[in-house]
Amino acid sequence: MTELPRVLYHHRTRAFDGQAVHIREMLRAFEGMGVPYREVALVRQREAAEGGGSDGGLLRRLRLPRSAVECLEILYSAKGARMLRRAAQGFRPDLIYERHALHCEAGLRAARSMGVPLFLEVNSPMVREMEELGLLKFPRRARASERRVLQGAARIFVVTRVLGDILVEAGADPARIVVTPNGADLEAFEGAAEAGRAFRAQAGIPEDAFVLGFVGFPRAWHRLDRVLEAWQALGALARNSLLLIVGDGPAIPPLLEKARAQGMEDRIRVTGALPRSRLKGPVGAFDLALIPAINAYASPLKLLDSLAAGVPTLVPDQPNLREHVQPGEHALFFDPGSKASFVQALRDALEDVDALRALGERGRRHLLERGMSWEANARRVCEEWRELETRS
């Protein structure tokens, strides 16, 4: 039997969004492989998921000034390192696997004191993002901390090559970067088409309706208003289409208001936020999943979910998404800088529904062939550890 590492999995995440999904799925994958692990965190995501979630405690409910939040993040490094050292007692970890967070050096400090490698999982260029948003209160300290952690990590797991290149600019060694896109849960979306038909019937969606779908927490920058613009441009061709939003977010009220002003409010349905265990039906009900906008480095979970469900997706033509799918082969693409391109892509979809369904089938096969799963990511972590052990 191939030797497996003993893993201390550390994170500072108390949210129950896409971050939590990543954590829980990786832990589940480690468990499925038989990898011994301990989750070290302020809120353990596996326990919270089994118990129906949590609000993350008092600090999460408080609305502290941004400077105070960053001070707490800085102070956490010492606390987190102590938590890791306590968890290591009697466990004898072979590595620390840490989900990177702003100002967080807990994993690096603990790894050095234990003499084990730090494997760092990075899902966004946090320092750069926070600076661009004007939210970073201690930029020099944040940049220095980020550089120390990037340079101290034995391996850096990133969701796209685009993100990896950004981290190299921030000080990471390119030889230590490993690309592991977000994974898909194929089992969770098995039988999505049948579940989608049942959902349509339950929700009162007409059988001949063409359902455009969005999953997530929509904000203004997601540009769901592009759907209304496209409906106006397409006229009668889009008359039977409706938008199904699976989630809740600040962009929904203004979108509904705009739809009412245009006489289209009956063409938008909103389910509200749903747990991932209930996504199969709504996603299976989509004729075309939508990603009207996405940041430049992401590996979007919603794309992988729709691929797993065999549902075609309309995505902006960006390098990070071309790492996952190719235009016309596994997804529909549009130029994110062109309104006309989005409209034309939707026109193509409406005019040839059979071709669209075939695209969805190819997308699912592509996912299977590439092995884009959480299990594959967990295996890669183990392989990288074994390679380090061989060298040492």
C-alpha cells in the first residue's frame, strides 16, 4: 500500500460559502482515501456541516472597523500556531495543509517549529484584491506577510495558472506552484436531468420554457442585467425564456425592479439560498447555466457543477476559464467586453437547443476525462508530499 501522509488541515474560515465547500470537499476526499487528518480551525467546517451550520460566533456577528478586523487577523497567527502545535501532539503530522488567509502566518510558524513542510492552498490574490478595493489598512505588513508565507511554503496549490502567475509576482517560487482546479462532485449531480424535470413541475415552470440559470450570491458585478438587455434585443425569440436565480444577494432587488419597469418581472424566479445538497434539481432544470461575469483568476464552482450535471454553460472568454473548458467544445463563450457578443451567444443557444444539449453532454464527458474532482486534488497533495520525501 502506498504510504499516505498525516495531515494537519488548517484554515481560518468561518463563512459557509464557496470557501467552506472547498474545505469540506477536500477533507471528505482525504477521508475517502484513508489519509489521516485533523482539522484545526476556529470553526471546524466538517462538524459545522454535520450540525447544520453555524453563525461563526460573536466576532462574526460584530461589525468591527476594518482596521480592528486586520489587527485581529494579525494577532491570530500566534493563536493559530499554538492550536496547530497542540493538535500535533500525539498525531505526529507529516505536513501542514493551510488555506491561505490575509495576514496569516500560523501554518508557517508551526511548520518550522515542527520541522514539517507547509502546503499552502491559495484561492485568491488577497493582498492585491483588498488593495484594489481600498480596504487594506496595513498594506506594507500584509505584503511582507504574504511574501514570507509564499516563500516559506514547500508547495503552493492554486486553482488556475493565472493565479499562479500572480503569486509569482508576489514572491512565490514558480517551481513550487501546483495547479489544482476546484473539483466537481459527480455523484451529487447524478440524475440531474430527471431531478430537473421534477423541480420544474414542482416550481410551476412550463415544459416549453427555456430556463437560464444562475447559482450563487449575485452582486452588481455579476451583470445579471445582461439577461434583460438580451431579452429586449432578441424579442420574440426569447419570449419563452426565463431566468432562474438559485441564491440570494444584493443584486436581486434592483434586477427585479428593472424587470418590473420593462414588464418582465414574471420571467424571473428566485429560489433564495439553498444548501448544496438541494442544488441538483434547480441546476438540472437549467437549459443554459450563466456566468455573465467572473474575476480573472477564479475556478468557479458553478461551472464545475453545471458540467457535472451535463448542463451547458455560457461563460466570458477569459484565460482562467479556457484552462477549464474550450469554446464550442464544452461551453458557450462570449466576449465580456461586448453586449452584442452576449446577445449573439444567447441567440445561438435559443436557435439550436439540440446542439446545446449535445454541448452539455460533451462538457460532462470532458470533466470525467480530465478527472477534475476533489479526490484528484487530494491525490495530488499526497503525490507532492511523496516527491518531497523522496528528495529529502
